[in-house]
Amino acid sequence: MLEPAEIVQRFLSAKRQVHPEVVAWIREQNDPGLVDRILRETPEDVVVVSRGTIPSIRPERDGTRFLADRFEVLEGAAGSSSPVTSVQDYVHYFRDRYTRLGGLIRARVRAMPIEALTRTSRYRGQECTIIGMVVEARTTTKGHRLIQFEDPTGVIAVLFNKNRPGFDESERLVPDEVAGVRGKVSDEGSLFYGEQVFRPDVPVNHAPYISKEPGRAVMISDVHVGSNTFLPDAWSRFADWLDESDEVEYLLIAGDLVDGIGVYPGQEHELVIPNIDEQYAEFARMLRDLPSHLRIVVGPGNHDVVRGAEPQPAIPERFSSHLPTNCTLVENPALVSLQGVRVLMYHGRAMDDLISLIPQATYDRPGEMMEEMLRRRHLAPSYGRRTPIAAAKSDRLVIDPVPEVLLTGHVHIMGLCQYRGVLGVNAGAWQSQTSFQKQMNVNPTPARAVALDLQTLVPEVYDFS
């Protein structure tokens, strides 16, 4: 049996890091060739090898590969999130974000430490690349973009001239995202003239995994049980459709299961079920009426009775005890494997921040926001805005590995996108327009469900309105 130190060293020799869970799992398999197969089949852009990067690899016996279980929670299983214990957690959190995302950029470009550019004159006037985290982004009085970048060695101001290459991309840089910039250092060393932006991004050659066996998954979000705008008739039609379908094996629900209590001022006037326990009891009854052969995966959202800070814990037992036995609770976000097809479930609250920060972004086009998340390889790149984030020693909101499907909700508008082999699905809602949405001029597209063929990754939209 391989010792842990030997397993770690073999990954380091291949310029990879390995998660302790993977080390323990490899030891359990007692398969001498397993490390080599993992290294061979792990995508080149993966810096830290976790269980999520190797869903299809199992020990080989007599030349036969045993594929992954038909359903598996790879990341975000109930009970895996942890509370913030000290201010030091924030240091670990941002360092982990920078290291992982910076590593993805560094795999494509050679970068210089900021300190080397600011403290010596050796690189003045030369073209080079830096990788840093955006501290601040603003437009100057002359219309140029001035971005403060920070790496572990220092801080430098990067100027994007409105008449030069790279300006358009600089307008889309948001605080706290990790990016690379190619350009030149000023003669005095205090300013960096940026001309090209690099993001962690999804590799151009990313090839999604497809199931070897038939299978169909249905994806929805934002049920909002208890609201006076919940659509019971549409849900009944959806439930009847599931009952008549023999092909659907999985149902994924990406948060806001109930409308909640006290989520916003005056909410009590818009509830038909004003008790939180009764809201979850009704939601459980609705799921028990669905076909028992379904594997139902349920994650929380910002209306659910868990902490608002992401990653959000799974729904606690007090409110989930009545759910059917075929229901699996996950956290927000969570990475699940459906016959090897990886689906990253994220409720999507950070879309509020991205829409407020990115020019021309709008709630009407959620697919574009999913693409922005994938480009940044992060679900909630900006810290300290409308989306609260619980710092931990590792950043669970980093998108690593690249999934086959990114499933979101929150904005109540149906949207699909295809970005470098990743299918983005925003699943709409089961709630008609609310008074708040009327004020914001948001027109939801309720009662939609997306069915995904796991052998082709082709989505099909069904309207039950």
C-alpha cells in the first residue's frame, strides 16, 4: 500500500497538488497504477486534484474499469461547510483564491511578481505580465480605466487607455477577481500600462464528459412555497409530467425552496403560509407526491432557513425531516455527478453583484452572467457586496474542476448558454411576478423546467405555465 507521503510526492513531481481526501481514497483502493491514471486523465488546467476532478476513475481489475456511481455528491455534501473562526480565516481564504486562480493563468503565461517591477529598474519599458487580484477599479476623469492590482509581493496601479487595446476588457474587471495583465511598466515604475487581460477561464479545448448510459435529469429552481405568487397549478402539471415520464431519473432543485419569513420588509403581506415550518412541510409533501424512483437533489438559496453567507449549509433536519427518502440534501454551491456528468449547482445570488458591476449586464440575460462566472472561474468574485461570503481556509466558490453543467437560479428568468463546452442553465422559477420585481421592472419566466439528456448534453425546455 502506498504511504500518504509517497502519494503526495508523486503528484508534486507532476506539478500538481492533491486534496487529502484523494490521498486517503487512493490508499483505500490499494491499486499501484491508480496515481498514474489520475494524472493522465486529469485536465491540464487543474492545479489541485480533488474528488471532483476524477469522477470516472476507479481501480482497474483484470483490465476492467469500474465507472463512478450513477449519483455522487463530489463537493458540498451536507455538513461540509464550516463557520468562520477568526480573522485569520480571511487571509487563508483570499490566499487560496489567488493561488488557485492565479495558477490557472500562470499555466498559460509567464508572469512577474509586482515587487520586481516596482523596486528595480530592470524591467522598465519592457513588455511583461503580472497576475493579481483587483483591489479597486474606477474610470478616470479622462475616461481611462485605472485598476489597482495586488499580488503577495505588492500593489501596482494599472492604466488602460481608452484608445488602446484591452480597454473594453478592463471595463469588465470587477473587485476581488484574479486576472493577468500584459503591458509595460512606466519609466518611474509607479504605473503599469495594461494592454491585454487574461482570465483563469475555461480551456479552449475543454471537452465535456458524456454518460455512457442513458439517463435524463430535470433542473429547476426557486419554488417559493408559501408565497401568494407561487403557481400551484403549474406545479401540478409539472408533477403529472414527471409521473408520466419513465426516462427522467434525476431532479435537481437549485435553492429558494420556500419563500421564507422576514426575508424582506413587508413580506408577511405576501404569504399564504406565514409559518416557516408549515412552508417546509408543504414543500416536503409536494416532493413526496413525485415518482419515488427519482433521485431528488435539493440545495438552499437566500430565501431558505440557513445562513445567508455562502457557502450555505444544507437545510437543517428540523425542516427537512419530512422530505422523502429519495431526496439528497446538498449545500450551496454543490458539485454532483450524474453518471459521470458533473453539475455545479449554485443558487446564483452573486448575479446581483455582477449585474451591478459589469457594463450592459441585465437580469433579462442570465446566460451572460453564467459565462462571466466561467471566465473568472468563480461563482461570486466580488467580496463584501450584496452576496455575503463566509471566509474559510479554502474558497469553495472557485470553479474547479470545470463542470459539464452550471445550474443557477435566483433571477427568476429562464436562460441557457453554451460556453467552451459548458452548458449554463438558469432554471427560472415557480412564482409569478412579485411586487418587488414590478418595482425593478423584472419580468420573470416562471414554470419552466430544463430536461438534460446525459448522453448528449442537449437541453430541452418545457413550459408548464
